[in-house]
Amino acid sequence: MSAAAPAREFWSSRLGFVLAASGSAVGLGSIWKFPYIAGVNGGGLFVVAYLACIALVAVPIMVAEILLGRETRKAPVGAFRDAAGGSRGWSAVGWVGVATGAIILSYYSVVAGWTLHYAWLGARGALRSADPDAVANLFARVHADPGVNLFWHAVFMVVVTLCVAGGVRRGVERWNRLLMPTLILLMCVLLARATTLDGFGRAVEFVFGLHAQDLTARGLLEALGHAFFTLSLGMGAMITYGSYVARDEDVVSSSVIVSGLDTLISLLACLVVFPITFSFGLAPGAGPGLMFANLPIAFAQMPLGALWAAAFFLLLAVAALASAISTLEVVVAHAIDEIGWSRRRATLLLAGAIALLGVPSALSGGAGLFGAGFTDLTAGLFGPGEGKNWFDFWDWVCANLLLPAGGLGIAVFVAWRMGPAARERAFAQGSGYARWYWLWLWLLRWLVPLAIVAIFVNALGLV
């Protein structure tokens, strides 16, 4: 039996909750990943498909997660157990969420470390090179440098630990009240600069023009999978944050606001990235290297390029920190609820363990065991020439398997296992959207599971 958990903390206000949940959603998935997958898939209809996935699949799951947390006042494992009347079978879904959060943070912090390193390079003027090849090759050198990766991984994890150790109000909420306005301000400054570039008009047409010929079935499924990743769904972050809200919190409208803000930031990120890309003759479909390999080339050619580079990568770092706080909070809240640890003890021990778990990801850019060696090992799983290093392997597993599995478990549990009266009452509590309960339940019961099965099918290469 677990020890008695410390008294539960709560958000100081609805604004505090919305900012914290938005910080969880608006991470590198919104500012780094969305522009490059939109670029690979031709923009246009891909963006429309993504918006539909957010509205019809992601928002219903987010509502279900927050409701489950609010009703049980527990982190994922305890939330499923208590809502199931003490049955421990459903707790497995919560365990998947906690494990997924720990794994994601272990490699996410390495990417966040790259943003800190590039912000530092930009501030020092180290990205001001007349040779585009030298700037482009910088990322390959950084990716393969174990010292740089380990240092910034450690720095980022220390900052995340300090933020979470302060508690819900004095730590998580306080930092998000600072980070989210800072992120929006930086985004507006960079967007204002982007509107002055020659490629801005082409970027607008690329993002919002309906390019039907560029949308494929695989692109549609990628948009669906990204909706899970970017909103922190399936790993219990919203269950955990929901457990700190007031009983009369309007969960539906809060979910819509958080999802809408995340989507807005994603679109604004495209309008920052693609004007730079088109103005300097770079390829919008450059993939993951778009941010760290291509954009620095453009910054090097811009007036005051070092300043803009530092501001852009600082924006990425702020987004990464806000999202990482929620990921660590899932694991910490579990230890507080189920083991009875103090917040300080849970944060220090678990953050330290996750930091150690991230060491292989920091070393995966080289030729060693976790880099080329692991790539060769997984080639038999993914096919010749398709093997993945340690970092890429766990990113694939989490994005394509664990997060959708968690989302499917949440949808099935709330739609079919949770008591009908309790579910409807929870949906209507404090909400002006009670009349839409039937639509939410229908989406959660039928469309959401079908969409998640499609993600699995795509991940397994069956389409």
C-alpha cells in the first residue's frame, strides 16, 4: 500500500491553468516539428487536414483527459484505478502514460539542448558565416559531439527540475505565466520581421493555399499523429493538470482555448519560418534539419542576423521548457500520489533518473553503440537502410505507438467504462457546452478510436 500522499495543490485561477496547459501543448512540436512536416507535405491541404484532426480527434481526447483528472484528483495511474471503482486493470493505461512521459523527456531534453546551444551561438555571433556549407554542416558537427549534447542536456534538465520542484502554483504555474507571454512576444517580434521579407507572400500562399496534388494518405495520417504529439495527449499530462483544477472549471472551453492557442502558434511558426526559407532560396521540404541546418544559413545573410538567430532559438528554448515542465510533472505527480514522496524528493530523484536515461540519446549522433551501432541493429526491424539510432527509435515508438495507445485507452475508458451519469455530469459541470455532450461522446466512441487505429496502421507501414 502506498504512503499517504501530501495535500494536493491547485491552480490559483483559470488563467493559470490555461497558461500551464497551453505551455504543455505549445512546445517544440508546434514550433520546430509542425513547420517541417508541413513543408514536407506541401502545406495547403495538409494544414487543413491538421486543423480537422485537432477539432475532431484531439480536442475530444483532451476534454476526456482533463475531466478524468478533475473528477479523481489523481495522476494517471490513480485516476484510472479510482474511476474504475478500484479495479487495477485499467491502471495499465496510466502506467503507459507515465512511462511515455519519462521516455519523451529523456530525448526531448536533447533537442531542447540544441536550441540552447544555437541561441548561445547566435548571441556570440558564431552563426555569421559567409560560407553556407559551413553553417549547414554545423548541425552535423553538433549532433555528433557528445560533449556539447551532454552539457546542454544537463543544463536543460536542471532548469526543468528547478521549475517543477517549486510546486503547482509557485513552480509550474508561475513559470508558465512567465514563459507563455515571453513566447508570444518573441513570436510576434519574429513575425513582424518575417513580413518584411520578399518571401512572405509566397509563404502565405504555401501555408494556406489549397495544393490538392501535394496531400497524400501518408501525409494525412502524419497530420493525425502530430495532433497527438503537439497537444501532449496520451501520456497523462492533461489528466495530471486536470487534477489541479477547480470542480466548476469549464473543461470544454478550456480545451478549445488551449488547442486553439497551440494551433495558432503552429501556424505563426510557419509564417516565421517559410518567409525566411523562400527569401533565401532554401527548400521548404528539408525535413527535421529545416530549423538547425537551413535557417541558420538564412540568418547569416540577414542584417542583424546574429540577433534574429539568437531570438529565434531562444523562442524554441522557451517553448521546449514550457512543454518539458508538464512532462516531468506527470512523473513527479505519480510518485507523490502513489508512493507518498514529497515534491522535492520526487522531483530530484526522478529528474535525475530521466537525465541519465537521456544520455544514450545525447550520444546517438556518433558512430558508437547508441548511434550507428543501434541503427544497424534496428535495420532488421525497419528494413535495409531504414534503421534508427537510439534517439530516432524512441521518438518513433513514442509518437507512433505509445502516445496513440494512451489516447486510445483514455477514449475507450471515458466513452465506455466510465459511468454514463457521472460522465455527463462531469462534461456539463461549469460548462456552457452541455448541449454538445452527444457530439463529444459520439466522436470519443467512434471517430477517435478509428483515427488512432489509422495511426497504428501507418506506423506499421501497412499503407
